[in-house]
Amino acid sequence: MATRREIVDPEFPDMQDSEYCVVRIRRADLAQLEKHLFQRYPYREWGTFFRFGFRRTSWGIAICFVDGLWPQAGELDRQSDLTHFHEDYARRAFHAAANSEGLAVGVIHSHPVGCHVSPSELDDDMDSYFGQEVSSFSNGNPYCSLILERSDRGGLTFSGRVFDRGRWLPVHALISVGQQVDRWQSNLLPIDERIPEPYEESTTDRLQAIMGAPSKERLAKAVVGVIGCSGTGSPAIEVLARAGVGEFILLDPDKLSPSNLERVHGSEYRHLQFEQMPFKVALMRELILSINPNAKITALAGNLLHANAVDEVVRCDLILGCTDSVHGRVALDELSRHYLVPVIDVGVVMDGSSGQVTEQLVNVSWFCPGESCIFCRGAINTDHMNYELMSDAERSTKEQAAADAILRGDEVDQYWKGRPPQLHTVGYLTTMAGSLMAGYVEGILTGCFQMPHVEMQFDIGHPYFGFVESPLRVRNDCNCQQHLGWAGAATPFKNVSLPPHWSQRAVRL
Ligand SMILES: [Zn+2]
Ligand SMILES: [Zn+2]
């Protein structure tokens, strides 16, 4: 509902400024939404109710668009140039809010070209009313209201606010996810002040020459998560820091160990002599700041199964999966679908004996809502995952049971499938795999290029690199497409959760 106005409505409650919201949407959904909202363009607006998943975090609320509760004939007033929701449409939305399986309900409407995205007084009235009603019908779920405008000159602009537990929070960012990941900042936020470059030649001059001038700003405002900061994570971080990525969320539970020096970028001989060796995420922070002192960094010593780690990574543009654990990959795959955060996951496998290297395999996967999941791909050894999540006591009980079974002459497998093999990784291969992923991140964020396959494997010791790509379909018996963007409401459908014998929180360093 757009009318120009200069003075802020004194009736509308103040926004909280300590917390904010981020709205995520799949690219295909955004295209459908825009088609709907801008159907009466350029002079008239249009709107819809929608359902969303949400997660309350320490910084605010992550919101994921699930689907439109598209208006049916007569539910919006076609005579009016403004968006006017008829009572029966509002009732249908309130009903959906009440029967939502944990999803919440909000409103999106367009403003005509040139009318900007500041809420009008009518918008304030509408949001005050819907916010209260939706909240009471849904037993306290948040209500989200977005305004979109698109013009040839300014592209897509938006503003948004969320009513949650009696207060209003601003929406700072809208992120669309798919083969390209775009991020829009709310038009009501002040434009970031550019930090002037100290040198005549930009540090990313050559990158901009190939990826275009807008790539600089896109990478500077990107938030990239890196799960696992060792062999593959550390070179990826170094390359992305050099490319000018503005913000990093780093997660790894481990401290440096002497054998890491061979492959962890940013580690130095002097670190090995410290009384307490540093956490890998602390080393990564040093590495990033040595390249870009203005980068923002959140460093967490922990695991993706920690709820406070998930809180941070759900505001990323995308995530690099550089963990060598099975449960880490399962958690990343679920995160990509439930929270609409795309993931590039990499694995490296080496083998050999007697001075001969026989396997130098790199596996790169793209997890994105709408693509097949890790179980559809048959890429998960659940025995190994269970082993990772077991307590030491469970492991010795199972080992004992297996030993007893052998004495009885019984089948051992039902008790114990053995320890997963120790994976070998060496610096040249992990560095190559990590920097390759960083390249795909730059391509996906800038829209310059995409990953050619959702799952690919190659071995650098084989002719033609022994390249294998897997054409992947969602399996008929898999339910991985059912809870896309459900966020916190998808919790009952997760395949992996934090074992009770682990520490319960990631530690912020
Ligand atoms: Zn409006
Ligand atoms: Zn699946």
C-alpha cells in the first residue's frame, strides 16, 4: 500500500536496533513472487500472504520463504491501485497461521515504480493489525512484512519488518539462493560507507578485470561460512580473503597439531612452540586480518551440531563444507535444505603403499534446496556416522560385544562394523581442492560462472583425471524435498543431532 510520505508515523512503534532479520528465498520462488507482485506494474501494486520458516538467534531472526498463500479470485481488491486484502483472505491467512506445523505467516506487497519501499501509513495500519492477529492465531510465531519494488534503473529494492513477541525488528537483508546467490540490503538502511583504498591500484584489480566491476561490491558484502578450517578450509579462506570477501563465519573444534603444518594455511612453525597450541579458527582469523584488516570475522570452536553454531551460519550467503566427518556432511546437507543456505562440500581421499600413491581423489558436491540430498546420492556411510557420534563407553561396549560374538562363532557385523579408516590428506591436494572451491564461491556470488555438476569426482593421477560426474535425481522414496525452508519447524525431520555426551555449545573465540 504505497503513498508517498516524508514524516515517520509517530503511531508506529520504534524498531529494535540491536537485532535484525535476514530473509532467504529460492531463486525460482523469487522469480514467481516477482511475477505475481509486479503483474499490475508500473503504476499499480499487488500482494500476497506467504508462509515462512524461522529461527530465533542471538543476532535476530533467520526467515526462509516456504510458499505463497496466493490470492484467489476476489481476495484482493482489483479496483484499487493499492494492495487491499479482503477480510476473507485475511481470515484464510490467520487460519493458515493457526494450523501451520510450526511455520509462520507474513505479507509481501509491491510498491509501484518510483514509489520506493518506505511503509506508508496504510502499511503501518495493516502491519499493526496483521502482526497482532497472526501472532495470537499462531500462538506467538513472528509475522513478517516485506515491500518490494523493481525499476529498470534501480533493479530490485526492498524493505521489511518483523513483529515478534511484542517488538518490531527490521529486515536487513534479502538473499536469493540457487546456482547464483544474490544479496540485497534493505533500502531503509544507510548505504555502507566505502573504505577508501590506500593504493592507486585496487588489490582486486585483476579479479575485477575478469569478473566485472560489480564483483568487488558483491564480494565485499558477502558472508561466507567455512565449516572445517584445516587442509581444504584454510586455503579456501586465504583465497577468499584475498578476493575481498567481507565477512567470514568460521567453525572448527580443533587446535593445531604439528602434522597440520604441512597443509594448514596460516599456520607457522612458531605456533607449534606455544604452550597451548592455538585453535584453528583463531589462526584463520589472524590469516584473514593479515590480508584484509577490515574483514568481519566470527570464530567458533565447535561443531555444526551445536545450536549456537547453526545460529551464526544461517545468515551466510553460502557455506563451504570442509569437514572430513560424515555427520558434518549430513548436517550441512540438512542445513542447505531446511535453512536455504547453499553448500559447496569438498572431500579429499588419498591412498597408497610402499612409496606408490594410488589414489588422489577430490570429490566436490553442491547442496542446494531443490537438488537431491546426500542420502539420494548414496554418499553416506551411516556406520561411520554412528561411530563418530558414539561415546567412548558405547564404543568399548560394542567392541566387547563383537569380541564375545567371535568367541561364540556368531556374526560380528550386527555388533560392530569396525573403526572407519584413517583418511590420508596431503597439502598439495587439499590446497588445490580448497582453492577450487573458493573459485566456485566467487563464481556463484558474482554470477560469473557456476559449478558444472552438482556432484563430481576426479583423480589427478589418472588419465583425463578419471573424471566422473553423477547425474542426480531425487529418489522416489526420499522425503528430502518436503521441508525446504522450514527452518526450526524441520527439527523433527533431521537425521543427525547433537549427542548428549558432547559439549553443548560452540565457544566463541
Ligand atoms: Zn505499501
Ligand atoms: Zn533425498
